[in-house]
Amino acid sequence: MDSGRPNLRPQRFLVLLLLVLACGESKPATDPNAELTTSTTGGTSTTATASATHTANTTTGSPSGPTASAGGGQLSSTGGSGGTGSGGADVNATSAGETSATVGSTTGTSMGGTTASGAGGTGGSPGNSVPSVLVFSRTTGYEHMSIPEGTAALTALASAEGWQLTATKDASLFSDEGLEPFNVVVFLNTTDEVLDADQQSAFERFIQRGNGYVGIHAASDTEYDWPWYGELVGAYFRVHPEIQPATLVVEDTAHPATAHLSQTWPRTDEWYSFETNPRPNVSVLLSIDEQSYAPGESEMDGDHPIAWYHEYDGGRSFYTALGHTVESYDEPEFIAHVKGGIEWASGAIE
């Protein structure tokens, strides 16, 4: 007998069939929250998926770099020695414009938070970091003619060594986010006041996280009203004589910044003296033989440090007063000196 109600069996069957088909569908291949994009200046872009939180370093002249979302595995842009985890991505980007991304493997570590780890991934140890370098050359006072040559020399060095490097005069990068990709900041012939109060605080936190600072020449002629910076550098510039030859005494032949040198190093530069002698608070690498040139009023009573290093406020600081002249950046021994300082300050080598 017909009850007057519609027959629902065909509809129920259709609903069940649709449910079965929906359960069998795979997840989308690309999760927008796990997209990793690496970019280089003058090169191509590579996109891959990854499950790690990381903001990787940029290459020369680019303010942004690779990012990926949180999840399992580990991602590092520094190429250091580390563990592996599933679902991560290994990224290597250099200032030469070379970019690679591999889905499913993780490697590397760095100082100062440029490596992120997730479930299933473990990091490496300090001492295996590849330098990830920010070269900062802002000036609000005297501007050295050698800044372009210095920037070019450091860019070429980074390319040859497989480092990551960004060169800028833009102080706005000095924020927690802007500094996150780097493990060492180079102040290349900066002068006078180059950072505001918030930028100064961000840089202090960067050092306190175990990262590094490298000051070249006029970096000690910078931020006189910021006592923390003066202690980081080790001493403030006071005065200099005319550019002239002098003989440097190599006080430490074991440090990577001076291991390539003999006991003395004759060269020509603009020889700084300092408001205070840094020796009590730092480890001196090079000093000037004041009998080898005419220091004039820049004389420092026969004890004249000119390059040094120390650990400060949780991080590492290397300073060299060399590097005023354009010719400095064509000198293999000077470039090797700076190279060793960057590697030590970044934690790449001891």
C-alpha cells in the first residue's frame, strides 16, 4: 500500500556515495601556510613547500627573504652542520644569486635565531654556522670614499665563501624582524648617529641573542651618545694623522683574523687613536709600532692597539681600525683579516 511518503532510498544511496568519494580525496598539494619562496637579486625565484618556521637571509640588495610556516622538521638558510627532520626544507642562498630549495630534508644551524626547528628536527652546534652577513654603511657625518669598494669586496668575499650577505644603508632593517636572518652585522665606515632609539634597542637584543658585530675603521667614529655601543666596539675614535706607512705588530697569531700574518705587518692607512686604551677590556690582535710612523697628537704613549676582539653582552665583537683607503679593499691580507673577523664574530669558527 502506498503510504503517500516519498521513497528516500535512492537519495540516501546518493548521499552515501558522495561521502565515500569525499573521504577518498587527497589533501591539496600546496598549503598556502607552508609556502617557501627564495629570491635573489638578478636571479630567478624558486618556490617549495616546507613545514618549519623561518625567515631566511636575503641576498645583496634585497630586503626580504625566504619564509616558511611552522610545523615538523627544520629549516636553515645558513648551510651549517645540523640534524634532519621530515617535511622540512634545505635552503641555500648566496650573494652570487644562487638559490636552491629541497623539499623533505633539513640541515644546518646558525647563531641568533636564523634556524627554526620543529618536531622531528634537531639543530647543529655553534661553531658550524655559515656567516649570514648584514653590511651596514650609513653615515650622517663624514662619508668615506672607500665604502663602495668595501661593499664590493665583502660581496665578492661572500660569493667566494658561500656566505649570505645583504648590504644596505637603510637603518629600518634594525628591528627584531629585520635582523632575524643574520648572525653578524658589519658596520662598514659608519659615522655619527646612524640608529634611532628603537633601532638601537633591536641591535642590543640581536647581540644579546648570541650574534656578532664587526666594526671596520670609522665604526668607532659612530654613536658617541650610546654607551652600550662604545663598549661593544671597545673604544671611540679620537684623532688621526695624515695617511702614511706604519708597521703593525701582530700580537695574536692564532686568531682567524691574524693567523695568516707574520710577526709584523707593514702597510699604509689612516691610523686612528682612541679616547681610551681598549686593552684592559679586549684581546688585542694588532698594535702599531709608534716608532714606525709620525703619530703626532694621535700618539698613545707607546701602547697603541689597532684591532681587537672580545665577547660582550652575550655576543661577539671584532673591530679593526684598518680600512680607510680605497686600496685597502684590494689587499689580500686585509681582506683575509676582515674575513677571519667575520667568521669569528658569526660563530663560524673559534
